[in-house]
Amino acid sequence: MAAKPKLHYFNARGRMECIRWLLAAAGEEFEEQFIESPQDLEKLKNDGSLLFQQVPMVEIDGMKLAQTRAILNYIASKHNLYGKDLKERALIDMYSEGIADLSEMILQLPLCPPNERGAKLALIKEKATGRYLPVFEKVLKSHGQDYLVGNKLSKADIHLVELLYYLDEIDSSLLASFALLKALKTRVSNLPNVQKFLQPGSQRKPPLDEKTLEKAKKIFNIK
Amino acid sequence: MVAKPKLYYFHGRGRMESIRWLLAAAGVEFEEEFLETREQYEKLQNDGHLLFGQVPLVEIDGMMLTQTRAILSYLAAKYNLYGKDLKERARIDMYADGTLDLMLMIAGTAFKPPEEKETNLASILEKAKTRYLPVFEKVLKDHGENFLVGNNFSWADIQLLEAILMVEELDASILSDFPLLKAFKTRISNMPTIKKFLQPGSQRKSPPDSHYVKVVRDVLQF
């Protein structure tokens, strides 16, 4: 029996959360090894496990994969969440990259100096409602299908719904004028694997609190 | 007859250069439309071609593709430069993403304030020497093959050559501790399509200068 994938990261969302979402949505059970101290990270580096000395790193199918996108693309392909041909994959990638850009802004927010946070938050809300959400609302409207690409669930839908949850945490009124996105969020949330992942006690991680942030800064030597 | 791919970007490297390299290495002829004014950019937006309001934009096979990595992955798959199976593709993705990270760091320095440029560049060269180049030297050493993945030419090899040349422009001696990368550089540079792309007069672009930075700032208004 194949070993379960093993995720190496610290015990928080960060750059690993989208991988957790995708594995969960795909129904692939996974284990986690949390980096709790600088020593834990050093050990991984010294073992030669981290290709570019960075995490996320996922042990899966005999490989030690680094680079978030490489990991996500592998999981998506493996579980048929990547469209039926090259053109669908290009669309899925294009949508996923846009989602990643906005998600990156949200990810960086806790690292922002307190006096800049207000402006950054305002920028995130502006980009969400002005640039990103309208695009996906329009895609869904244009074909009237249940999912973004090829009338089938793909990684793009999962990444988008994850993002919608984060936007909701930031400001629950952000999704107000996006009826089709709200429907997508409900639809994907109701898929059995996703529903399970959304329950308390799952491997889904909560928003970053001060304590976890301080710990992460120590581990990764961020000032 | 199939239309040639058409690239919409500034007349410089930026985020489009890796795409030019991939097309050139694959032996695919392409056209370019250079963004010089805000009006051109706004026209592209108003025509609905820029999905998230951004370039690079590549018109190919009836699609208006944006997002650098989406474009690169599509081209790599289309031109059989993506390995023979999922696992090879994962490794190619991993290597290509790493080199792209490095190259985008370098591309970003042109836009940093003058007082930050030197330290920024020094830090990038440090990363190149200690984080990125040793990895690829080791990959080549471990399998002793001519190419990074699966004993076959792939997108990962093209990106690595591009990154090596870019870093060498900043520090000509950067490969002094990496004999296999030196051999790799020679070997890949001599492949016919790449050799052609490395000639003067090709569509390869020069490093960013102050004029390039000004045009980008004017067009994108930042």
C-alpha cells in the first residue's frame, strides 16, 4: 500500500494550506510533520530534503517535492483535477495564477509592519472586488456551468473557493454582489470531501494568531 | 496555415523573456507587439484581452493567454518539453519554478530605488551561488546525464541556461565552482535553435536599462 503523502511545514496556513485543500478535496489522506523550531528546519536542510532550502516540501509517491506550484500541479494531474486537454489546463493555470496573486497579498499581510497594514488591507479589498472576483463571476456567467473550466471540478475551483473563504474572513460583505461565486462556494463546500475538510477537527488550519506568527518568524529567521 | 504566436509586452526582458526563450528553443517563430504607450495598454484592456489587466499576453492557438507560468506550461507541453510522465513533469516544474524565482528577483532589481540596488543584487548573487546553482550542479552530478530530467531536453534545461547567462551578466565568474554547469552551458548553447537565438539580431532582449524602466512605469502607471 502506498504511503500517505507527508507534508513538511509549520503548523499554520502559509504556503501549505492550498496543498492541504487540494489533497483534501481530492480525497487523498495525508500526514503532517510540523516544523516547531529552527532546529527542525535545520535538520530538514541538512538531510538534503529541501531542494532550494525552502518549505513547503511534500513527500509523495517516492518524491520529495518542493515549490508550491510543482506540488499542486502534480496532485491535480494525479487526481484528474486539471482539465481534459492542454487548452483546458492553460485556462485552469491562468485562473489559478490569478488566484495565487491575490492569495499572496493576503499571505503577506501578517508580515506587514502594523502602520502599513491598513493600506495593504484596503488594497486587497480593492483588488478582490475590482480585478479578481469580477473575472471569475464573468467566467461562470459566460458559460452558465457549475465549474470554472470544462464543466468539471478542477484545481481552479478549489483554489478559488479557498480564497473566497479568506475574503469572507477579511470582510463578509466582499462577496455580496457576486451571486455566481457565492453559489460556487456553496456547491464546492457541499462536495463530501470538502465538507469533511471544513468540519472542526480536520487538518484545515485557522487564521494566523500572534503567537504562531512569532514562532514562524523565529523558525524562518524573519525580522 | 497556423498563425504564429504573438507576444504582447514591453521591449525588454521582464516576465516575457522566459517565454521568448522557450519558443525559440522549440524552433517556433513568433511575432511581437511592443507596448510603448499607456494608450496601447488601455486598448488591450478595453478589448478584453487582459484577463487580470496584466501582461505578458500571448496570442496562441486561438487563445489570449496571460499569466507567465500558465503560458510557459502550455508551451512546454505543446512542444514536448515537459518530460514523459507526471513524475518527470513534477521535477521539471520544480526546477523551472526555482530558476524562474531567481530570474524574477533579478528582473525586479531594475525597479528598486538606487540606494537599495547594490545590496539587493548582492543578496541575489549570494542566493544564486549558495541556493540555486549548487542544486543544479548536484542534479547533473548525481545522474551524470546531459540534461536535467529524464535524459532528455526539457523546459527545465532552457530555463537553467537562461538563468545562468543572466547571472553571468552580473558576475562573470559565477560558474567557477560549478564545472558541470559550465559544460551544460556550452552544450545547451550549442543546440541549433538556441545557438540561433543567442546570435545578435535575434528576438532575445537586452538587460533592462533606465529607458525600459521608464516606459514600464509610464505604461503601468506606478
